[in-house]
Amino acid sequence: MASTFFQISPRVEGLKKTLTDFVELECIPAEALHHKQMGAQGSADRWKVVPSVIGHLKTRAKSLGLWNLFLPSYYKESPGLTNLEYGILCEIMGRSHVAAEACNCAAPDTGNMEVFAKYGNDAQKAQWLKPLMDGTIRSAFAMTEPQVASSDATNIETRIVKDGDSYVVTGRKVWISGAGDPRCAVYLVMGKTDPSNPNKHKQQSVVIVPADTPGITVVRPMTVFGYDDAPHGHMELAFDNVRIPASNMVLGEGRGFEIIQGRLGPGRIHHCMRAIGLAERALEIHLLRITDPSRTAFGKTLSQHGKQSFDIAASRMDIDQARLLVLRAAATMDAKGPKAAMNEIAMAKVVVPNMTLAVIDRAIQAHGAAGVGQDFPLAYMYASVRTLRIADGPDEVHTIQIAKQELRRAPALRAHQANQLQAIAKL
Amino acid sequence: MASTFFQISPRVEGLKKTLTDFVELECIPAEALHHKQMGAQGSADRWKVVPSVIGHLKTRAKSLGLWNLFLPSYYKESPGLTNLEYGILCEIMGRSHVAAEACNCAAPDTGNMEVFAKYGNDAQKAQWLKPLMDGTIRSAFAMTEPQVASSDATNIETRIVKDGDSYVVTGRKVWISGAGDPRCAVYLVMGKTDPSNPNKHKQQSVVIVPADTPGITVVRPMTVFGYDDAPHGHMELAFDNVRIPASNMVLGEGRGFEIIQGRLGPGRIHHCMRAIGLAERALEIHLLRITDPSRTAFGKTLSQHGKQSFDIAASRMDIDQARLLVLRAAATMDAKGPKAAMNEIAMAKVVVPNMTLAVIDRAIQAHGAAGVGQDFPLAYMYASVRTLRIADGPDEVHTIQIAKQELRRAPALRAHQANQLQAIAKL
Amino acid sequence: MASTFFQISPRVEGLKKTLTDFVELECIPAEALHHKQMGAQGSADRWKVVPSVIGHLKTRAKSLGLWNLFLPSYYKESPGLTNLEYGILCEIMGRSHVAAEACNCAAPDTGNMEVFAKYGNDAQKAQWLKPLMDGTIRSAFAMTEPQVASSDATNIETRIVKDGDSYVVTGRKVWISGAGDPRCAVYLVMGKTDPSNPNKHKQQSVVIVPADTPGITVVRPMTVFGYDDAPHGHMELAFDNVRIPASNMVLGEGRGFEIIQGRLGPGRIHHCMRAIGLAERALEIHLLRITDPSRTAFGKTLSQHGKQSFDIAASRMDIDQARLLVLRAAATMDAKGPKAAMNEIAMAKVVVPNMTLAVIDRAIQAHGAAGVGQDFPLAYMYASVRTLRIADGPDEVHTIQIAKQELRRAPALRAHQANQLQAIAKL
Amino acid sequence: MASTFFQISPRVEGLKKTLTDFVELECIPAEALHHKQMGAQGSADRWKVVPSVIGHLKTRAKSLGLWNLFLPSYYKESPGLTNLEYGILCEIMGRSHVAAEACNCAAPDTGNMEVFAKYGNDAQKAQWLKPLMDGTIRSAFAMTEPQVASSDATNIETRIVKDGDSYVVTGRKVWISGAGDPRCAVYLVMGKTDPSNPNKHKQQSVVIVPADTPGITVVRPMTVFGYDDAPHGHMELAFDNVRIPASNMVLGEGRGFEIIQGRLGPGRIHHCMRAIGLAERALEIHLLRITDPSRTAFGKTLSQHGKQSFDIAASRMDIDQARLLVLRAAATMDAKGPKAAMNEIAMAKVVVPNMTLAVIDRAIQAHGAAGVGQDFPLAYMYASVRTLRIADGPDEVHTIQIAKQELRRAPALRAHQANQLQAIAKL
């Protein structure tokens, strides 16, 4: 057996081809119509509309066998792909901002479905996992809070208080992605059931809160660089004595940290791979612009000006390296589980968004003013990727984790160095 | 006489103090009200509203002697400041996005007023410069076109055809800043009067087009990372056989390049100095966030995490260097005129926006999701500064100009090297 | 078959273990002795010494089966590893600057051996390939010239003139690595046999020149940041009517470009993989320093100062990405040949040296003055890797090649865009 | 009085002209001879030679009035220049590595002379300041130690023990610049007189140690990227019971920190300004290379390849900004003293070396292999500037200081924000 590098199975090659055609010839062409069906940002019924085109695309994706591909093969509900295999396909979905939803592979539903699949009991699965996997409802995960530094999740203050057969939830959440969608039927809410537990990582629990429970107010949509990301949005939510059945506890009291950690591994890889797809598309848009024969400056197409070669090549080198890093993390997760892959996932999580922003920014610059406007997807891409340096843990948190892992090697290195000194002494 | 470094006259010190109080205690506090009075982006009367608070601020600025300070001392209409002196004040205005307009020092009016002051005849001055300096109307400069690479201005295709006592203007313009404002009464339009002139820099002219002339359509507002920048906006405009009196020609046919070059020097410095002010404000917002005692993570305020020290110090070093670069360019323009300062202006034009984006981006990152949202001005700052890497010539054009200037030194350096070789031979 | 990522065969796993032990416990401990046996830089017999320890290590490597591993499996003389497999091992050799030679896998011999194996006839192989593979002689490749921009190899001016049964070589070469070694017995010399050929890529040939041929002068050793890299060195050579038999032509007149292109693919990957090994070692040295309990500053070990975490993590992320990029290039070369891998090799060639310099520089900085001195290998590492941004084509040449490859995609992208527009029109 | 920017007095203009001619036509041409007179690195009498050309240049500089210009005007021994004025001249000296010594303005003598001028008593001045200012002896400052993290000077361990009328010095020092010079007659040695003082900043003292005192061993020269920087060098020194008169204490016991802090302000500015001069020279060498008509690649001079324009312009922008930053620090030191300028000096100290390294590295890359070799001064420049990121406090220490200064503004900013909120409430 010779050593091999990164091979793709025939099944995934087939899915890749089908998905590429779907994304390129159905999803990307549908983007403008999707935008038009949404109506203007700021309009009165902004948060009541679901563009009909997305329903059509979902039907198509289901019929093409491109449905729920994200759920890893170790769940019985899974279509049977590994994380590496899905990663390859996820890149293609990332090329169009409507494709992931069309394939029922959009965040935050994917992470939430995995929570239900991994930690939910049968009743919870029947009530929520089923319609989520059917694509008939959507969901949100409510963690971040406005008054505390949520990058340290032990700061979360929302109270979840047992009261007979119920839990009562009270708190304020913000940046709850997906909660603006009229189809969003359920929230997974993180909060404290045991705020005085001396172990800070045992204070938190996750509960299931149906979106129509009394006491919930959708306060306002947050904007990302001026975009509201409707229909899903990023909402501020108030929970005022929201009463849910005690059976809506996930996994058990005090196990919130266990749940969010289990949830994030694959999700981070998905975000990264979609970003890679988006970077590839930005690079293609960049290439098209600078080779446009009608846009010469000083007697040359832009591509003939030396600077552009260095920008284009930098984007290519950046993308290719980052993709390999994510796929390696996915393969490690497949081979050894999410915990063993934690560090590799963290590296991808830091590298990919920064890389993608650089690639998009170069494309913007090559477009002049058109790059920041609405006729090209570049500025919107930039805004959405910028949030990835913050979401699911800011760069800084992941970087420190990577460093800690390296520093743990020091004692073994020091022992090895002592062996080398002994070897020198013998020479 | 000892050598001296960068001193400020007592008059400017006084203005600085007055302006600082005005900006800090009147303009910045008015920003939220200004935003509220504008109504929601996408609303029906978006481009008909002028927030009343801006009228109030203008009255205040006039009464405080903070009016039209931008117009350099060599114009008889000037309040008498040098470019260096105004540069210092301009930084303070840049701290609030309403301050420049409040002081009648906002782009693109400033550049347009300078065109009228420098190149306009008495009739043109009476009709347009007077109300612009009074702040009763606003204006736009229509150069960029959608179908060509406008970074090379010889590509501009709009036709300006002489027809008896009139000129007839036909063409399509885009990204015309200020043209969305209901008070915008006049456009300066760049186009070709002599498209077959073998000297490509003689084909272009600039004409005065009243905004209410028949044949003009405001096609749509362009957005910048999702923001429409109302009330002034960045509009797409169609000129369809727009007939203006022949007396609306500025300076003379074929002198368009002369006008745009004369117009841009001070304007670029203004943009840069406002960006410096904005960078300082972003750094202050950054400092406030990371020292907020209520936002600890992992047991420390953010400022106690080592990474923040390096971000904060980087922002301080970046800002201080860039400011000195702009002020030097302003001083050179004062001492030797805009042409001699061209290279120093180009350096500032490249360095400052890139620097400011880095400073803002660090502040965004320290805020987490709040950094990209609407509760802090950071994302909006980022979007508006991003356009400065493109407007008035993209980074690439200025960089090449700077390099050309350096490369012109090569023959003298080669001669000098020959002298040194002779000196070596004698040793 | 599930998709797999990067697997290593049992044979290579075994070699990896043997080689790691050899490098860590024999080569690295021998470095100081090697340095001592060389004598002082500048000493009279600097270029006559071969440190005896290297002979000992060569014997050891041969006995351990770590000999000539570099030669790819498609040569009959090969020990049978693919480029990917050798790449993995090459990283380990890169950790010590004596290991590659110990394993008879050092540049430029490796590239030269491949030239003989690929293009040499039987007589040439018997005379030169045999002793090179036995490790009894060494060799050099003489291409770069002092008077021309050698990054464009068509500029090479050395003349190779046919004269009866001989060729006569005249020219000046510089930076000829390995030519300082007393064991260097043969040069492959690139020069022009047909300088007036209208096809600039047919003017050049490569001939075999025994190092002891009359007319050759070793003019002087060049230094790299102050290091002379003895014993192999980088020499300036003068060829003054150097007469060699006509049978010393390699492959045929006018085929010089074919030879240098065939020679460089694997060699670039070797350089890159050795650099990765060196980067890993630099990172280990970095980790040891900042965790040294005896070197606290301001009450903490350096590793407890926040900045170091970001440096360490950056190095880890940089290395891991770059390694994957090189291994991908090696695997592509194995699967599709060097030509198909050209672009992937170019990416590695640009990315890896820049990355390695950054990793080493961070380690230097963490060491303070010790980092630039002779007690740690860091400064020497930096100097030797700095040359990799230049050798075998500077960054700029490779970058432009990568960009060209991207730009070639533009027509297909434009056709695809037309299809998408048609799809939009149908919605 | 209008605001003015950076003006130079006629006297300094005159000195600038004289100095420029001296450096360009006498010092730079003497560099090769200086190198030749030194003999080969590694040679037996390496540390006994003083190149005679330096004596000649010193005589010339003295006669031209270019002597001791560094000593600030507030010392009675000063030739009367401010720090700003000397800064301007110091840049010119930085262009040649022999010029500063020729003008008796070389580190570490300058800092040591300032210590004697500022803190020395009359006897100490007569014995040491006089010959130093006459240029008849040289000196060194012995602070860094091999076994501790010397970036935190409280770690310094050398003992200075009172014994009757003597002090006895015992310890090990390393990287003692200038101590290799045969003319080096005196060391200022930092060590602990009171190691148990609870105030860590009171444990240290500085004493005067004549270089020929028994008990001193010059252990070895340290190298910087392979260069030994002879004749001055960077030596490792051993002090073994070195007995000096008690009158050799500077300022008083326990005042070591006061002395090193007073010494470093101007010295850092000198280092920075010399680095600026060196960066300018590197840029000139860069320009000469890429415009060399004999070095075309692919049919163009290098300057005609687009990438070079961006490199050249980057170097120009980087240099100009950094120079302004240093001169501002010098002017602040003149106006308000070194303590008030501490932060501005720290900024220059971080920015300038990093900038200079980038400028040199771009020049190296444009030269190909020649850039790292001995035929151009670039690699040596790089090595010597690399040490500036470490010497007199590493980047990290200065950066943290700059950040601390910024963070001190937070309470005032918070109070100001409260005022603004009140103003908002009133609208």
C-alpha cells in the first residue's frame, strides 16, 4: 500500500456533481429573485415574508438527494456521509447564500438538529427533530446576552427556575440568528438552573422553548454592517417569565456546557467550508472583473496591471491552504471524534474567516465603488463573513486554546532536550 | 532660531477648543436624534427628509464661528485658515458624521465650492457659490460612470454637445454622492465635449447642471455595505438630452482634467483628516469597551488580556504616524502649492484609509457581535472608510504615482554612485 | 469506500520512526561537533576540511536504510518511495542541517542525481550517478551569473562552443552551491550553445564539467548574511576556455530548459519540506525558551505574557497549513506528473519560505539578543531560509505563474456566467 | 503666526549640507577600505585592529565641525543642538556604518558620555568624559546577562559589593557592544549593591570599571546573523572579583535604574534616526537595481514589473511616516523633557526597526541572491537592524508601555461619555 493523500469516494463525487449543478444553475440564478421576493429592508412586513423561491428550491434539493447531508454518519437519522465528505459538499453550498437552506443544511438548524439527535429523548426527537429534518419548521439557539461578555459562556445570566412541573425562563438574549424567520418554531435556550454551583461549568442548562410560548418578545432585529439578514435575521429576544414543561430540559440540569461543546465542532467546520466556497466565488467574480475587456484603465485590462497578479495569486494560495486545514479537521473528527479534533477545528476557525475576508476585500478593491454596492454580492459576503471571526467564539479564544495545546508539549520537549544533551556528551 | 516641529497658532488653538466642545457636546449627542429623524432605510419618503436637528446644528456652528473653515486662505471668500490649520480642525469634525455638514464643511460641497471659487466666473459664483457658502443648497460632482473603469478618467463617456446657445448632456452616472439630498440643487458634470481630440486629456469638460433641469432621472440609491447614507446618498443618475445654457461651461471646453485635478488636492486631505478623527473615536470606543468592569471574561476585563494591549498600541502607533503624514502634506500644499504636494497627498490618501480600517476593525473585534451591529457606530464607520480606498482614485493609482516619483530619482542616484566610485578609486 | 484524508503506509511509518530517532539522537547532537570540526570561518583551510563526523553519520544512515530515499519510485535506481512519502521523511531531515547530507539526500546532489537518472546516458550514469548515489563524491549545478538577471534563465550568457570532439565553456557563474566542498567532483553547467536561435528557449544546453578540468577558478565564497555555509559553500566560479569531451553534453544541444524544468519540481518540494521541519524545530526552541522557569520577566515566564500565545498559535497555524500545501503538491506530482503539479509546487514554493521565516523570526524575538547569536540555531536558520525566497526562482516569478493559471480560467467562467444569466431569465 | 510644520534652522541646514557631503563622498566611499583593513572575520588578530581609515575620517569630521553633535544643548559640553536638530543630522550619519564613529557620535559612547555629563562628578568627567569627547578612547555599557531575562532589568544578578574603599564586582555579562574594540577603555557596569532591598528598583547601581582592571575576561565575541561587528563587537565578559575604587560609583548606590532610564531616551532616538538613514540608503540601492538597464527579465527592467512599484511605494510611505514619528518624539523631548516624551519615544522604538527591516527586505528580494551576499550592504544592514527590535527593550516591552498609557485615559473617557449621555437626554 502506498501512502495516499485525500481521496474522494465515487458516491461523494456523484453528489458533488449533482450539487454543483444545483447550486450553479438553480441556486445562484435564484438569488436575485429571492432578494426581490423579500421586499425592501425596513419595510413593514419584513419579518413575515418567506420568499416562495426557497420552497421551490427545497423541493428540488430533496428530489435530487441533496437533503440533510450534514448529519454525520454516526446518527441513525443520517444520510450517511462522514464529516470530511460533507465538508467537501458544504463548500459548494457556501457559494450561494440560499443553497444551504435549500438543502436543509443551514445554520443554526444543523447544530440544533444535531443537539436533538445527540442529546434529545424520543419525545423531543419526535416533536422537534422530525419537522426540522423535514424542513417544515426552523429553529434558533439562544445563548448570547447583551449585558455580559458572552465569549466566556459562564457569564450567561438568563435564569431557568424549576417551578413544579415547569421551568420558568427569564432573561434577555441578543444576536439570536434565525429567530426572525416566521417559520422559526423553537428555541434552544441556555441559562442558569444552578447559579450558585461552585463549579461554574455546572450552573448552565439548555431548555427547549417553543417560539410561541407567552412571555417572549422579539425586541428588534440587529443589523450586520447595515444588513438585517432577513428572513432569518439576528434578533434581540426578551424572555419574561416564560413557562415551559419540565420535560423540555435537554439531557439534564447542569449539562449546558456539555451540550454547547458537543454542538459546535461540526458546526464550525460547516461555517468554514461554506466560507471557502464563498471565497472561491469571490475569486471568480474578481477574475471576471479584471479580465472584462470593456473595463480597461490606462490602456490595459486590470488583469494586465501587475498588482492584480499578486492579488489573484495571494487569494489562490490563501484559499487552498485554508481548505486543506478544514478538511484535515473534518477527517480527524471522523477518525478520532470531536474532542481529539478540537485543536484542528480551532485552527480552521481562526484561519478561514480571516482568509476569506482578505480574498473578498481584494475582489472589492478590484471592482472600485461597485465592490461595496448592491450590484455584486461582495460587500454582503464581507459583512457575513466578518461575523464568523466573532460567532462561536472570537478568534482570540480559539487562538489561546491553540497556544495552550502547544505549551503543553514543553515538558516533553524539555525531557527530549536532556536526552540530546546526553548524546552530545557522548560524542 | 532653533528648528521647530509643528506648532499651532493661538487662533487655531481657540478654534480647536470651540470646535471640540461643539463636536463632543452637541454633534455626537445629536447623532441618535439625526438617525431617528431620518426614518427607516427603505421607507417611502427616505429621500425627502432633512433631519431638523442638522438645521439647528448649522445655526450653532455659524454662531460659533465654525463656518466654511475649509476654504483655504488664498481665496477671497475664505475665513483665512491654511490647509494645515484646517486639517487640524477637520480631524475634530471627522469624529462625528454630522459635524462636517453642521460646519458647512462637508464633501462634496467643499470641493465644489472650491471649483466655483477657483474656476467660476462672477455670474457662476453669484448663482452657486453664494448659496453653497451660506449653506442653503447642496451640490454633487458627477464623474463616475457604470460602464467604464472610471479610475482612468479618460474613459468617461458622457457626451456634452454644443447646440447653439446650449449644451446638451447625455450619459449615465453612478455613485454620485450627495445627489440624494432634497437640498441638492446643482451638479457639476464631467463629460466629453471633444471625444475625438487626439490628446485624451483635452476631451473632457465640466458643466454646471441645475438638479431640476428636465431630462435628469435619479435612478436609484447605491448602498455601501448595506447602508444608503441618506440623506445625502450615492445615486445613480441618468442624463437624457439635458439642455443647459452655454454659459454653464466651467473654465472652458477641454479643461475638465485641469478642474478635477485642482479640486482633489485639499479634498483628499480633508477626507484623510476626518478619517483620523474617526480612527481616534474608534480607539476611544475600543478603550471604553475593554475597560468596562461589567464585561469580564475568564476573570479579567478584556484590557487585562495581553492581546488587547497589542491591539491598542498598534492603533495608537498607526494613527499617530498617519496623522503626521497628512499634516505634512497639508503644510507642503500651503508652502508650495498642490502640485508640489501631489506625492505627499497621494501617500496620505493610501495610508490613512487602510490605517483607519485596521483601527476600526480591532475595535469591532473587541466588541464581539455588538461591533458589527447598530448600537455602536463602528460598522458604519468601517463601511464609510472602506469607500475611501476607492473614491478619488483607488489605492493602486496613487501607489503607482508614488512609485513613479521615486523611480524618477534613479538617474541622479546613478550619477551620484559614479561620483562615489571615483572617490573610492582615489582612496 | 469512504473519503480518506492523507494516509501513511506502514513502510513509511517505519522509516519515519527510524529517521526521527536518527535525526533527533544522532544528527542534532552532532551539529556542534560538526561546527567545531569545520574550524573558524575565515580560516586558511576553510574550504579543505570535511568534518569527520559527517562520514560517520553517512555510514549510520546507510546501515539504517535511510539512504537515497529522495529518488522517486519511477527510477530504476530508486529505493521506491513516492514524492509524497519522501516529502514526509524530508521534513524530518530538515530539522538538522546535517541530516540531509547524512542520508545522501542533500541539495544540490539530489537534483543533479535526478538529472543523471532522467536524462543521462549509460556512460554518464556509470561515471557520475554511481558515485553520487554511493555518496563518494558531491556535485554542483552552475546556472546563476553575476552580470544578468538570472531569474529569467534566457539571460544566461555562458558560452558552450563546439570545437571538434570537444565543447569549450567560457563564462562566469556565481552562487554555485556545493562548489566549495573538497568532495565536489562535477558541475552541471548551463550555457548557450546556440545564442542566435530565434527561440530563446532553445539556445541553452547543459554539459557535464569535471571540477578538476583546467581553466576553472573558484574565485571566492559568497556569504549569506555573514555565513559562508562551509563546507559546501556558495562559490563564484570562472570558466576560461574549459574544454570537455563532446560526450559530456546532457540530452542534446538546445535542451537546457527541458532539463532545468525537469530538475526543479521534486527539488522545490524537498526544499519546502525541509523548511517545514526547520520551522517545527524553531517552534520547539521557541516553546522551550518561553517556558523556561529561570527566565521570568516581570514575575511571569514569557509564556504567561499574552503576546506569546498569539505568536505560538500563529506559528502552529502557519506551519500546519503550509505542510498540507506541500504534501498536496507532492501527491499531485505522484498522481499526474510534475507538469500537472507545476502550479501546486509554485504555491508551496512561495508560501513555505515566507511562513518559515515568520516562524523563526517569532522565535528569535522571544529569545532576545540570544536569538540572533551563535548559541541558538535560529539566526542561521533564518539566513538559510531567506535564500529560499530567491533560489529556484524568486517569489515573484512563481506568483505570476500562479496568477496566470488563474487568469486562464476567465473565459470558462465568462461562459458559465452567460449560462447563469440565461437561467435567471427563465425564472 | 500661522501654524507651521517642521522647520529647520539655517545653522542646521548648513550642518546638514556639510554632513551629507562628508557621509556621501568620504564615509560611504571609505566603507570598503574599512572592511579590508579589518581583515577577515575569524582571523587571529581580529580584535586588535583599528582600521586606519577611521582615524582619518575622525580628523576630517572634527575639522568640519561635525564632532560630538549628539550631546544635547542642555549640557555645558554640548555643541548646542536640540534633540530634534541632532535627529535630522543623525539620519544622515545612519547612511554609512562608519559615519557615526567618524563624528564621535556612535553608540554606546554617546549614551555613556551622556551618563558622565548628567550624573558624573567632576573627577569622573575629567577622567572619562574628556577623552571620550576627544575620541581618544571608547566605552561600553555592561547590563545584559546570559542567565536571566534581561528585558526585565530587575533580574540583573551581577554583584557589586562594598569592601572598604573599594567595590568588588562579580558576574557575567553578554552582548556588551563595543567591548571588543582595542580602544575600549572603560565599562559602565550595572549590578546589585543591595540585592535584598524590598524595592526591586533600588537594588541596582552603576559603577565605572576601567577595562584593564584585573579579573576581567573577554570570553568571546557574539555574532549577529554570522557577523561579528568588529572592531567594536558584542562581547561576553566575565567579572571575577574585579576591584575598583569606591569613588567609581556613579550618582550613588541604588540609583542604577535612574541612570539607565536617563540614558536611554536620546539613545533610542539616535538608533531610530540612524535606522531611517539606513532605510533611505536601502531604498536607493533598491531603486538602482531595478532600474539597471543591464538587468532585464522577460524583456523589461525590474522596475517595469508591476510588483516593484508597490514595493517601492510601500518603502517610501513607511519611511516617511516613521521619520515624522521619531522627529516628533525628539521635539517633545526638547520641549517637555525625556519623561514626557517617553511614550512617543516608545512608539518610534517599535515602529522604526520593523519598518526598516521591511524596507531592507524588499531591497534584498529585488536583488536576488546578491541581496543576501557581501557585494551589497543589505544583508548586513538587515542583521544590524534586527537587533534593534531587541536592544534597549524588546518591541513587546515598549508596546505594553504604549498600551498602558492609552488605558490610563479610560476613566476620563468614561466621565466624558457620561456628559454626552446627559446632553443626549436633553435633546
